[in-house]
Amino acid sequence: MTQTVNNIIDLSIPWLLDHGVKVVLIAIAASIIHTISVTFVSKSVRRMIVSDKDAKNHDAEKKRENTLIRIFTATLQVLITLIALLMILSELGFAIGPLLATAGVAGLALGFGGQYLIRDLISGFFIIIENQYTIGDIICVGDTCGAVEDITLRLTTLRDLDGTVHHIPHGEVKVVSNLSKVFARVNMNIGVAYESNIEHVITVINRVGNELADDEYWKEFIIKAPQFLRVHDFADSAIMIKIVGDTMPLKQWDVAGELRKRLKVAFDNERIVIPFPQRVVHQGKS
């Protein structure tokens, strides 16, 4: 028994001094490379990704950077671990050729089975890196609109005005309309009676828009005062006037609501009629 133990020790010591040391060095090297790569990727992403200077949500910008860092570091970690594991198996005497062939076949099968997942991940990567939208933005994806509550590499989470949460896989995103990128716009039509003096109407509209833009509370939300743009249409019962103005992101609805209220008051004071559909009924003689 003692002789057997001595023989095992005699055989193990040379192996440990040769292959065992190499296995330990491979593990240490993999750990060091991983640590260095995490630091390198983190600094590189924060330098290379240009922050949106007009962004209203710096936490969302930070989360965008952190998401990209997680993507790159996780990918590097898998690659480093896989390479180190193959090197260790080689030192342990395993033939890694058949393992590589088996992994290739398994990867091919997984690729076919997970093609939709891969499509979601790739699309999500470009959405994040191109900064198409961030958390807090109001966007429309197809017929679904809402506030962006969360963005992951695979999907975007929206909450609409009814409070309903929509989870949209990035692979299904074809066209995204961002309603709160850099600035927003008040774009509204208002009808006045055909008997109205158009020049007088224009003067009142522009005056109300300028007063709103100079208001102590509203001026911080308005970039360009709402003003008359054009006579938009001759409708059945009214002349349609188009009014436009630029606002801070997400403030277009608040500004438009306040503008409508002030226009109604001003039109009443100036005796400008906002018509409603009317129907003329001719009663025949009995």
C-alpha cells in the first residue's frame, strides 16, 4: 500500500510541476485578462459613446452606457473562459478536436432554433448604441405609443396613457417615432368663422402666443412662441388656421392645452367666432 502511494506521488509530482503549473498559470492569466478587459471596455465605452448633450435624463444615459459595458464584458468573459477551459482540457490530456466539432454542430443547431432571439439582441444592440431613444422618451412603435420605462438588449417596455405596459421585442421594431427627441412641437389647427377678419385673427393668435412665451411659468418650456403659420384649409363650417411653435421635450401637450385655453378667452374678448358644424333644414309646405 505504501509503495503504491509512493508511486502515485512520484508520478504526480512531475505532472504537477509541468502540467499542473500550466493549468494554474492559465487560470491566473484568464482572471487577469478578464479584469483588465473589464476596465478597458468600461473606459473605452464611456469615451467612445458620445453623450446626447440635449438629453433630459442623465440616469438614462448612464444606463445606456452600462448596458453596452455589460454586453461587451459578458461577451469577452465567455470567450476568455472558453479559451482557458480548452487550454486546461488540453493540458489534462483531453483531445479538444472532437469537442470543437461537437460545439460547432451544437452552435449551428442553437443558431437555427434561436434566430428570433439573435435578431432581437442584434436589433437591440444597434438601438442602444445609436441612441434612438432613452428611458423617459415618448415613442411610437407601429400603433403602440407610450413612455419608455425600460430598455434591455432584447426588448423595450412602454407604458401608454391608460397605464397598460407593452413589451416590444427589438426584432419586431421596424419604425420608431420619437416624440421627445431634443425638442417637441405644438402643431394645432383651430377653426374660425368665414365672416372673421383673417388679419385680425392672425394678430390675436400671434399676440396670445407671444404672451404665453413670455409668461413667468411657461417661458422655460417654450423654445419658439406658437405663431400663425398659414390658412390650412377651407372646411365646411370654418376656415382652419394652423399654429406651430417649438417646446422642450414632452411639454408640447401642456403648452398646447394652455394655448387653447388662452385662445378661447382671447377669441371671446375679440368676438372671433369658433364655429361648429351646422345643418340647415328646409321644411316643406304641408
